[in-house]
Amino acid sequence: MGTQMCKLVASLVGLATAVAVVGMATPAEAGERPVVRTDAGLVRGVASSTAEVFNGIPYAASPVGPLRWRAPQAVAPWAGVRDASQPGDRCAQPADPVVGSPASSSEDCLSLNVTVPRRSPGRLPVMVWIHGGGMRTGSGADADEQRLAAQGGVVAVTMNYRLGPLGFFAHPGLEGGGTFGLQDQQAALRWVQRNARAFGGDPRNVTIFGLSAGGDSVCAQLASPAAAGLYSKAIYQSGSCTRVNPVGSYLAGAGAPAETFKERAVAEQLGVGLRESLGCASVSCLRGVGVADLLAYAGPEGMGVYWSPTVGTATLPLHPSAAFRSGRFNRVPVIAGTARDEGTLFAMGFPSFSEAEYEGYLDFLLGAASSLVKQRYAFSSYSPVQLAVADLVTDRTYACPMQQTRGLLSRYVPTYGYEFADRSAPMVFEISPPYPFGAYHGSDIPYVHDGEKTVAFTRAHERLSRTMIAYWTNFAKRGTPNGFDVPRWDRFRASDPVVQSLAPGRHGIRPADFAADHSCALWAGIDTY
């Protein structure tokens, strides 16, 4: 059970000079390649019928050699016009067979991609997407933002950031340890502040958004004092801001420590283990070790060690849940939500339990609290039994922690809650579901972003997609998802904690009693978020 499940969890569980505008005064005609001056030099992108796209723009120096495990450094200016027609290298990572993404051994990967609507009037909102992939895989180029930019009237930016042991290695005495990937994200946001106007964007109106590990990253940036002023709104999707997380809370014992946000002592212990396993006496020695050997320490699926952000650091002084509880976070409007059936994807890795085995698993996982859970998620109510585990994962590790997070945030900032509830969502992963997946983890991605792999949308799916893009970009423009073009979406309030259900059909978009649907009163009596 452990190895197969780990594979699935691993796969799912993303210059300060004046800027002169060259490419936005007269939009590129058909066949022309637009040119823009960034603060490090000229870049030449590509133009489609709807957008201009500039790929692979370096936002920081290559973090190789002595720059491995150091804060991102300024990129060296270049002469001439840099080709920006192709994405940069993916940051070092294993292949992901479920997502279908390739392996990479590159550390020269700190680049970003900018998409601008054709004939932009300038001063558009900027939306910066932080990709997911469990802090171990993924790339900004996996999201094609031409539809989002053109339909929503925004400048869209995607980025790469260091992953796995290159992004989240910590060690006693290592400055910035455990947060290099987060620091990369902040370096990209600083690039946006310096260069947004050159692409027709407004640096004073920047929204960060991300899903899964990208949602975790949004949590971290909300809690990071170093990110203050780099964005003005945030959209947090299917991530984990609390101490209950999608790995450790239902996969106990499979890969420790599994916390999304690790205490410094825990993260440094993992780093010491890496150093000793590779026969190094110092971090300086490790800087000379090949990427393949660093990745191999985490196992072929990348989950021998779960590398993720470290708290108690300059970048992330407080765990996000503590920051939100105390109000010590970057106070900006927030959209926060999950998918209706987050757990179906993960539960596929479980075997076919007998009733005794299922109840034994719950006893192991929950101790004395298991009796209540056995009543709510009764073995006899599900066929196959993996669907019981799916509901358990959905409610305990995504839905109810998200409801708790919304409650904390809403005390300080305008907060909008949603649930993506399209249970007919097309499959985006390289798998054949053994049972109905419903609105599974990640199923909402193609409703807002295009990608390398297209999905087959019905007209109902397309209408929902247009509505979601309108909600997301309205929020980026004005701090509210509401507008004349979409059904009303009320703010989340502790006194009336309904969320907006997003599903196709005439009555698919409506307020929903989320806490009741996911048994959050039960979990509130079991878990401390």
C-alpha cells in the first residue's frame, strides 16, 4: 500500500533600472515578433491572433556552483535581442508519470513567461501563476495563459522556481535554508514590479495565484514579511495552509516527516541526512555533487524525502496557520477554495480493504477518535471502499482545513470561498480512473488555464470556464469576483460561512453549505488546525 500510494501522492502532491517600452506602442502585426525592453535587455517574443507571448526570460542568475543554495542573485544584462520564443529549462526534477511531465537535471532554470493580450491598452492587472507539483515537479510553461490573458484582459506571468532538494534543502548554519524556492518566487515578483509596465501591466495591481503546491506557495507568500508589497491580491486553490496536510494526515508512517511546512530543526535534520548519505563533510562539498545524486536521495519517485518550506526562518518566520490566526500576514483580499472530490485521485493507490482492515486503518490513523469517523464514513456505505478513503481525504485534509483558513482570513481581509464542483470534469492526468473521480484534485486547472495537453470540453464546460475566468480576472482587477457578467458571489463571513459552488448547468453556480457537506463539525473536534 505504501509504495504505490507514495507514487500517487508524489505526483500530485507550483535590474532596478528605468524601463523603456519598445513592443507595446504598436502591437505586432500578423507574422511579426514583438520586442520589449526589460531591465536586463531586449526580448523578442511571438504573436498569435489573441496574444503576445514572451517565454524563458531570466529573472535571476543561474543558481549553479557557489550559487547553489543561496538567495537568487541579479541576472547579468545581455547585449542584442534575446530570443523569447521558447520556455526555459524546467528546474531539476524527476519525471512525473501521472502528470506526464519529463525529468530535468537543469539548475539554469530561473526564468518566467509573460503573456499579453493583443492590442493591450496598457496598465492591465497582472496575474502571476505559481505552479504546483508537490514542490518537486512542474514548470511555469505547463500553463498556456493566452486564453486567460485575452478573455480576462490581464497580463499573465508564469515562473519556474527551484524544487525538491535544490529548492528546500536546509542545514545548520546555511543562510536561507529550506526557503530557496520561496525566495525564487519573490525574486520573480520583484521582476514583475520592475518590468510590468514594459508589457502593459500595472505593478501596483498584481495577483498571485496557485493550486496544490502552488496554493501552498500562496499561503507561504501571504505569511512571508519579505513578500509584503509585491502583490495586492491572492487566490489560494487546493493547497494546505494548516498543520493538517494532504500527506501526513492520511498516509501516516509512509514517508516522514511529511509536514508541508517543516520546523527548522526537522528540515535541518533532513539536510544533514542528505549530506551524510553522499559522504560530504560540509555544504561546500554538497555544492559539487551532481544533480542526479541529489535527486536520487529522494528515491526514484522523488518521495523518499518530502522537501518543502521551512518555518522559523527569515523568509517564513511563522507557520501560515499561526500567521493567519494572529493577523501577522500580508493583508490583501483573498479567494480560497477546493474541489468537491479532492481525494479521489489519491485514494486510487489504496488496496481493496476488507471491513476489518479498513477499520484497523482508521484506528491506526485516528486513535480514539476513529469510532466517530467509522460512523460517518462507514464501510458499508461505499463501493469500492477506496471511495470511503477518498471522502476521508477530501474532508479531513482539504475541505475542512480550507474552511478553517477562510474563517481566519475573513477576520482581517475580504475573503471569498468557492468549491469547484463539476463532477463531469474531463481527465487531465495520464491515468484511467477505476471509479468515478468527480471533481478531483487538479481537475479545475483547464477551466482557467490551457496547457500542453488539451481536454475535451462540452458547451457546459466551456460556459463554466468562461465564468471562472471572469471571476478570477474580475478579482484581479477590483478585489471582488463580482461583475455584470457573472452570478453574484457573496463574501465569506464566519456568521454565514457559505461558499460559491462552481458547477455547470442552470443552477450549478450557487451558494453552498460547505461545512455541512464535508462534516467539518466532526473534524473540528478531532484536529487542531
